[in-house]
Amino acid sequence: MTDFGFDRRSLLKGGATLLAAAATMSADQLLGYAKAWAQASPWKPEPGAKINLLRWKRFVEAEDVAFMKIVDAFQKANNVTINVSNESYDDIQPKASVAANTGQGLDMVWGLYSLPFLFPAKCTDVTDVADYLASKCGGWADSGKTYGMYKGKWIGIPVAATGALINYRIAAAEKAGHKEFPKDLGGFADLVKGLNKNGTPAGMAMGHASGDANTWLYWALWSHGGNLIDKDNKVVINSPETAKSLEYVKGLYDNFIPGTASWNDASNNKAFLAGQLYLTVNGISVYVTAKKENKQIAEDMDHAHLPVGTDGKSRELHLGFPILIFNFTKFPQTCKAFTAFMMEPEQFNPWVEAAQGYLSPFLKDYEKNPMWTADPKNTPYRDVAATAMSPAGVGQMGENAAAAIADFVVVDMFANYCTGREDVKTAMSSAERAAKRIFRS
């Protein structure tokens, strides 16, 4: 396979100059590259192909603009049509499930977490695309393999993840007694308590927020040694370790800004940018928006990884974004070609830059992009693939683990206890029953 324009090594090792050149590539230049790529591509789009692609609604406008430029160039170079529709995080899975069940309506879905694992039998084998990208882009991080592979083959391509990391106001943290962000659970709890005491509260989503609630609450469970399932996929959530995680989160919740039990994925962004919230778990989109709309907040905020667990190890759940191709599509070659094309370094690097840290790739070479260190506040998001676990935790990723996170089993357990609807034992028992129905154990 021939590289056109910039080859991978020169692009990634050449630093900011080449990346800036790629980022400013005109529409005509991108189209020229797309045409050359199409000539050499191992996947030849079906004549007159029309693809329906569903993706999540963007949180960073420039990311969506860069994505649509790639779509436009691919369409023109291959004389095909790609109809892109956008839905909120919470609406992606239901719409994808309808398509999977009916065998119509969508050809591709760029979704969340473990979406392909909800219906692996309906996903096209994309091992050839995964191997192609690995050979060009430094190989896949282990977490990328977990998000894409099922029973020895790739059922989806993990495009990137949005890091679920701490967004916090520096001055408020210092006033609460933490000049350095705490790396342990006790220090983190102390910071949240101090923020509340000073009238500069923290808050993390505990409602049915597919991104913001699942990510930090799975971390809270894992960090205390709890798990939804064990390595054999047996349900083990009813445990002393889970009880400890519930008590810990209750301590945090009691010091949160009011209302987090009903927050969706946009709630904390709005509260933070309005100056009502001083610490939350989110992607980098808060910072990106603040740089544009409220520079005072942007200058006073920073990012950090979540604290290590009781055993000193880091376990985080980030918002992975896999793209899948349904096996009932009439245009599999077109879908594969587009997936490979959009992740080529020539346009994927500028796309990652346009996302400003919101997309953290699972392909290792993209860690070298200078944007991760040009602004030190971006750097924690570079390492998302290295700390990411799948929703299965220590278990094996599959349909059941995918269903459990889609059904908010873990989130509801924490929310039910923290809001007083259930006591610790009842919350764990309810989660256990819900999980056993899913895992049939």
C-alpha cells in the first residue's frame, strides 16, 4: 500500500510543522489525496453505493467539521454517498438496536462503549481493516483490542475514546488545601469535602448519562476492589468491596452540588461553564468551550486522572467510540474503505487536532501528535488508551457486559443508595438481580 502526501513516519515524527501543513490542507488537496488513496486501496466501493451512517452528536464543533470534510472527500473520490445522521449519546444504542433487529435503515454506526457487542452476529468482520490500520499506525493498544475483538475477530473498529478525567478549577482546589491534585481516594474525598465547605462544589452525574455517569461510577466500583463480574463472567457485585465503594460515593455525593442524580451528559458541562461547578468528571470539551467562551475559567482549570484504587493501581472507564458495519449492508466494501480512509494519518491527525483532546486514539502512533504536549492541560487525555478498561472490567467483553452498561446496572445501584431509595444491602441485591438476569447465572 502506497502512502500519498505525507507518509506515516514523516507525519508523526516531523512534529508540528508537518501536522500544521496537514491541518491546513485545502479541500482540493484533500480530494486529490482521497482519489490517490482510492486507486491503491484494497477495498473497492460498490458502484453507486449509498451509505447511512449514524454517529453521536458532537461536543466539539471543530471535530464534527473535520469529520465531515473527510466524508466529503471520500464521497467525491469514490462517487458514492454517505448520509450522516447525528443522535445524542443516549439515543444511539436504541436506534442501532432497531436497525440490527430489522436488518435495515443503517449501514454503519459510530457509537459508544461496547455497542458492537450488543449484536456481534450482526456485525461485519473487519479484521482486515484493523490489521491494515495497525500496520500503518503503530499497532493497537491492548484496550483497543478489547473494544474491537470478539472471539478472535474484529467486529468493530475503536476509532478513539473520550477520556473521562477530572476537570477542576485550580484556585478552588488550592483554597480547599490541595495545591497538587490528590492521587489517592482519601485525598480526593477530602478535596470534594473542602470544595463544598468553601461554596465551590464538585458534582458528577448519577442519572442515566451514558458517558458521564457510567465512567466515573465504574471507576468507583473498581477502585475499591469491587466488580460487576469476575474473570469467568460470574456476577459478583454483591460483595464487601462493593459496599465500601457505595459508602465512599455516598460521602462524595453528600458534598456534591444538588441535582446530580438527574443529570444527563450535558448537565455538568453547563454548570461548570456557568461558574456553578468547580470539579467534575468529563471529556476535555468543557475546557475547549471555555477557551472559546470564558477564558477566565479556561485559565483557572486543569485536568487529572482519577485517583488510584485501594491497591495503588489505576483503573478507568473511558467513553470508547467504536464504529461498526452491519452485515446486512449492501455496500460492505464501501463501508470498509471509508473506515480505513478516515483513520489514515493524513486526515486522522488533523481530525484529532481539531477535536482538541476530545478524541484519544487507540492506535499507538497517534500518541506522538504534538497537540498532546503543546498545551500541558491536554496531556492527561493522551494516555487514555493506556488506562482504559472495558465495561466488562476483569471479565470478558461480550453481549452481556454490553447490555449491563446499556441498562445502567452499576449507575442505578449507586444512585439508589446515595439518594436514599435503598440501603447498601438492598442496592447491591437489586444490582445483583438485574445483572443475573442479563448474565443468566
